[in-house]
Amino acid sequence: MNFFRGVMGGQPAGPQPTGAETIHKLCDRVASSTLLEDRRDAVRALKSLSKKYRLEVGTQAMDHLVHILQTDRSDSEILGYALDTLYNIICNDEEEEQDESEDENAQKQEEDLGVLFTDKFLGDSENVTLLLTLLEEFDFHVRWPGVKLLTALLKNQCNQVQGVILVSPMGVSRLMDLLADSREVIRNDGLLLLQQLTKGNAAIQKIVAFENAFERLLDIITEEGSSDGGIVVEDCLLLLVNLLKNNSSNQNFFKEGSYIQRMKPWFEVGDDNSGWSAQKVTNLHLMLQLVRVMVSPVNSPGATSSCQKSMYQCGLLQQLCTILMATGVPADILTETINTVSEVIRGSQINQDYFASVNAPSNPPRPAIVVLLMSMVNERQPFVLRCAVLYCFQCFLYKNQKGQGEIVATLLPSTIDANSISAGQLLCGGLFSADSLSNWCAAVALAHALQDNLTQKEQLLRVQLATSLGKPPVSLLQQCTNILSQGDKINRRGSKVQTRVGLLMLLCTWISNCPIAVTHFLHNQENVPFLTGQISENLGEDERLVQGLCALLLGICIYYNDNSLENYTKEKLKQLIEKRIGKENFVEKLGFVTKHELYSRAAQKPQPVFPSPEQMLFDHEFTKLVKELEGVITKAVHKTSEEEKKEEEVKKTLEQHDSIVIQYKDLIRDQDTQIQELREQVSTLSLNSEQMQNQITQQQSQIQQHKDQYNILKLKLGKDSQGLSSSQGEGAHVNGLHSEELSQLREEVEELRRQHTLQHTQLSDKDSLINTLRCGAAAAAQTAEGGAGGSDNTELLGEVESLRSRVQAQCAEISQLQTERLELIRRAEAVPLSQSSAPVSSSESSADTVTVSELESRLAAQTTEAERLKEECRGLREGHAGLEQQLASAQSTVAIEQTEKTKLQQEVQESKKEQDDLLMLLADQDQKILNLKQRLRDLGETIDEDEDELDARDQFGEDDEEEEEEEDEENND
């Protein structure tokens, strides 16, 4: 008991033991006690000593504490004490304030202790697994210290702990359950744990994201009050940034889950934005950073473009522009908002167009671009804000030729409005102001308005500036060169390195790839002597960059020179360099640009981020231009006139060859298109032929039906004729009626005869046409390529023969029907003759009268029946005429198809001949190219091996095509 009184604060009975001895005794008690209460008291005592005697407790008690975690799982109190003790010896965060005079080495030693004990604890990976198992305990005294201990382990040895958790079954899922804990302390510390867990490990980031982390974190942010929330919101945002930054899978999952839309309410601001708390500023800053992570330029272009589109569609961009134009927003939030808007609109035409339409709430309203440029050229504004505005302007013009044209148009004389301030006026004002930073920003902004846009480079040559009263206006290009060449004469503007670098970058961007601008630049007689003088001088370290940019500008004048000025042709400029500077010296000065330490920093990312205004010298897009032109300018300076002439000849020959190849490729492409169209026409005609075949089959069935109906009518008419021949004594009006019918029947017979003669004539014409087609088809079959053409002609000839046989059969049927018709007419004529030969007596009896009346009634019925039969005959004749017209149409269609087939075969033969000629011409051209390349190799020029492989591949492709054509011809034979 004396021992416990000494430990727990009782009065000692003897000499005091040292801390190490006390800890040793406590460790023995933990290891040897059989009662749980004794072990619990000993662990509680170790916990109380763990902060003061951190080293002793860590070295002696760690194994015993781990054993407690393994064996005493049933007692939550002793587990809590053990976890707290382990946390105290591993964690480096001292809760007590350190004395300012504390030695830094002692503090570093404390940190080393934490790493040392962490390594000891992680010596057995099962310890981490044990800790993850303990986190499933719902008891507060176990779960909370377990979360803190795992967080401390991650801080000290993040990669090692991440590896163990990653391979542990359900390890990440157990940690994600902490976010659903109803106790805010555990939930908040769980957020800190997940922050450490997700640092730099894409696999764990994906697992956490697919454990519904985005939904839970956004819900917590909303519950805590969004931007007005406390530090919990900050922790959630930091975890979201960890999950999304440089992780394309999670970014896509975040976008596809429609979580971007849930970010819009975060940026709703009121009219009164004064008095923001520091926590709100921090939260909003992280929210803006989260938006930037989704549209960062380092992401893949497709993912960035998709997120930009979603932000515009859900109104997030509009909300950010509202903050941009709001009053009372803190400066750092305004700066970050400008950077965020910059990356949301960068390279997105829709977003750039919307941003161009945003107006500031001023009187009169001004475009947001103009308001931002006013801040950029104002030297009273903070440096970081001016950099953000420049970045916003660069992003607005990035891949936006429409916006570039609008900016340049504000500088042209026809569009200048004296009553309003335009973007062009602000840029010119900044370009020629006394502030060197404004000079540099305006020059870079104007250079971005010309980036990769030849039209605007030429348009900017029209800009005229009024320098002073009484003097004629000068061009913008000349004014820039005048400021460069003036040096120390006027206000020492030209002597400021930052101003001169900005102007030289503008001039290099302006005249590159624009021969007209090069001509305008060289037309000023003072420019070339100034550049050669700057390059040849031996200046200090600060002027080396200016010399390198002057060398770059002069090299651009050589490389893009069209030799339109006699005094400054390519050859004369190279001679001038060789005489006054020296080629080697020129190349050395040119290399000063890429060797500058600030050049590599600017080349890393598009956003202009500089520690101080003095280091703001290079632009990101300009570094790309330098990298592109440095090598070609060096080669251009070293080449002799003969080499240039030979190279130009080779280039012209290659250009001619390329143009010829392009023409023939277009021709082949057109021919392929025509062949495809003709094939489609053939398939269409084949389909039409099948349809006509079906129609003919239907017509044959209809003819058979009409034939059957006609036979039935013939039988009826024969019966009627027999009845009429047996009856006698009919009146004279009956004879007159039959005479009229007979005359009509004779006319019909004559009409049928004429139709029969006409059909025979048409049939003869069709026979001659079929013979002609057969001869043409036989000739086409002999000259057609491949077996497919011959089979098509055979099929067409078979179809024509079948059609001919059907026509002949139909004609035979018509003749038979006409013969039967004539026979019926003859029978009808025989009836009145028999009636006229019978004598008529005037003294017949009353019985005869009755017989006559019966005959009259029968005659009336027969007359009605005859009228009906005549109507049916008329209908049959009309149907027959329609069938004949359809047959004639089908035959004409077959003739047209045969004609089209013949034309197609002729065109195929012509196309084959043209392709053979083209292949011969291409072979000749390839041989010429090979000869020219061999000449270039002999002259010492390097030929790209990829081009040789392509040429060889093309040659092999041509040989393969020739072999395939020969095989096809053999198969046809």
C-alpha cells in the first residue's frame, strides 16, 4: 500500500524512488497481477506518468500495454487507460504550451521519440489490426482513445500504417463507420483520422469514396451550416480535397454523382458582406479550392471540360461571378474567387462567352473584364490580386479566338468609343505607364490576345497611338520598339528589366509565325542595330536575360522572314550576326533565356504565382514558345546559303509531291464515293427488279382469274344463243335490237384486232431490244472484272428471257381470247339469220300470241343479261389494257437496268485504268522522294526514321495491292 500511496500522491514513508524505478514496478505489477483491479490501477498509474516520463514508459511498458489490449478485452476501463497511455507516448503534439526559450534540439528529440515508439508499435502489424478491432467497440472510453492513437500512428508513419489498413479486411469500412457515430467528438476525430489516412494514397482514396464518403461529408457540411459552420466544416472540406486532388476516378465519381450541384448553395452571399469571421473565410477558401481541384489544368482535358460544363449548367459559375462583383468581400476571398473563376472558364467556350457577358453593378454598367483590368493596372492594388486578374484574363483568352478578336477590336480606330473605357485602352495605358509591374502585366495580357491567332496579329498592326500633340501618330509596334531602344533617355523606362522583358515577350509573340509583322518590324531602320548592339555588349548578370530575349527576337526575324525587304533578307541578317556578334556568341546569348532560374518555375504551371513582384519575369505560354523556337533558330543561323537553297528546293519538291498526293488521294476518295453510290444504285435496282418480279407474279394470277371469269361468261353466252335460236316469231323491234348489238360487237372485234396488231408490233420491237441487250451483255461479260460482274449479267439475261417468255405466253392467251370472242360473235350473227328464214304467218292462233309474249319477256331478260355481259367485257378490256401497260413498264425498267449496268461496268473499267495510272505516278513520285532523301543524306541532313518506315510501309502496301489484283485476275481467268 505504501507503493500505491507514493504513486497516487500519499506521504512517503522513506526515500523517494526514481521515475524509472516506479515505472518498472508498475510494469511488473501489470505483468504479474492476477486481479483485474490491480492491473487496472497499475495501468492508470502508467497513464499518469506517461507524459512526464515518456521515454521510460515507452521503453518499458509498451509490450505490457499491448498485452492488456489483447487479453483484457472484457474491461473497457483498462482498455481505455492502455490506449490513452500508448497515445501519450506516441503522439508528438504537446498539449501544454512550450516555453519560447526551449531548445529546438529538445523539441526535435521529442519528435524522434514519437517516431521511435511508432516504429516499435508497428513492428508487429497485428497491433494495427488489433487497434482496428477495438474501434468496433461502441464504448466511448475505448473508441475515442483508439481513434486518437491511430491518428497519431498515421501522422508519424503514414505509409506503413496505410499499407496495413489497406490489406486488413474491412479496415477502411470500420473507419468510415466513425462518421456515423452520434457522438460528435468521435465523429470529428474520425474526420481527422480519415484526413491522415487518405494522404497520398489513391487506392485508399477510392475505397473511401466508394464507401459513400461524399454523401456523408456533404450532409455533415450542410448540417453544420455550410460556410457559416465551424471547424468541423473545415475538416470535412480538407478531407474532400484529399479525396479529389489528382484522383481522376474520384473526380469522375463526384461529377457523375451530381455532387457538383450540391456545392452551389455554399457560395450564396448577401448584400452585406462585412464582418466575416475568420472561420468563414477559411471555410469559403477551402470551398473555392475544392472547385479548383475539379477543374485544375493538370487534370485530363476531357474530365476538366465535363466539370466546367456541369458547373455552368447548375449555376455554380454564375454564383462565383456574383461573389466576384459583390462588395465587402475580403481581399483574400476575392483573390481566390478570381483564380477559381479563371480555371472554371479556361478553355471552355460556353463559360468564356458567359463571363464576357457579366457586367459589374456600376453606373453605367461595365463589363467584368474591364473592371478586373482596372485593378490589374492599378499599382495600389495588392500584388496577389493583380496576379489573379492577369491569370483570369489569360484563362478567358485561352483557346478563345472570339474573345481575342473582341479584345483586339477595342484597340482598332473604327471601334474606339471616347465616352467609355475599353479593355484595349486599359492595356495600352498599363503598357506605357511608369509602373514596371503594370508594363509587364499589360504586355503579357496583350500577348495572350495574339496567342496562336495570325488574324489578330495582323489586325494589331493597324493600331495607331497619339504620343504627343503636334506629332503624327505611330503604330503600336513602333511605340514598343521605341521604348525598348530609348534606354535611359526618357524616364529610364527602357532600363527597367521587368518592363523590357515584358515588351520583348510581347514582340516575340507578336511577330512569331507572322511574316507581315516581321516585315513591319524590320522596316524600322533602328530595330536591327539596337538588337545587335544589345546582344554584342558585355553587360551584367541582370541584363543577360534581356540579351537572350533580344537574340530570340532577332532569330524570329530570320526564321519567319519572307525576304520582302532587300536590306534585311535572311542571308543578310545572318551575315550581320556573323560579323557583329558571332554565331557561337549568338547561340550562347540565346541560351540565357532557358537557363534562367525563373524560366523553369514559370514553365511548371499556367497560373502566375510569384513570391515578389521583382521575380515576375516569365509567362507560362511564352516558355512554350521559347522551347519551340530555340532549336529551329539555332539551325537557321548555322545554315549556309547553299544549304538553305537546297533545303528550299527539297521543301518545294516535297510540297509539290504532297500537293499531288493530296490531289490524287482526293480523286481516289471521290472515286470510292462514286463506286459506293453506284453499288447502292445497283442494289436499289436489284430490289426494284425483285419487286417487279413480284408484281408480274401477281399480274399472272389476276390474268388467270380473268380467264376463268371469261370462260364462265362464254358458257352463259352459249346457252343464251341456243335459247334464242329455238324461239321463233319475235317482233321486228327485236331484230333491230340484235342488229345494233351485232354492229357494236363488230366494232369491238375490230378494236381488238387493232390492239392485237399493235401488241405484235411492240413485241417485235421488244424482241429486237432484247437481242441488242443480249449482245451488249455478252460483250460486257467478256470485259467485266472479276467473277461477280459476269454472274450479275447472267442473272439479268435470265430475268430478261423469263420476262420475254411471259410476254409471249400472255400474247398467246390474248390471241386465244380474241378467237373465242370472234366465235361468239359469229354465233350471235347466226341467230337473226335463222329468224329471218322462218316464215311469219299473219293468221296465227291465240296460242301463238301467248308464245310471243313469253318470248318477249325472255327477250327482255336476255337483253338485260347482254347489257350486263357487255359491261363485264368492257371491264375486262380495261383490266387487260392496264396489265399491258404494267408489262410494258416492267420491260422498260429492265432495259433501263441493263443500260445502267453497262454504264457501271464501263465506269469501273475507267476507274481501274485511272487507279493504275495513279499507282504508276505514285511509284514514280516515291522513287523521286527516295532519290531526294538520299541526296539529303549525302549532304549531311538528318532524315526522320519514322518517315522512312512510313514510306517503306506504303511501298509494301502498294506491292500487296498489286499482288491482290493479279490474284483476282487469275481467278477471273
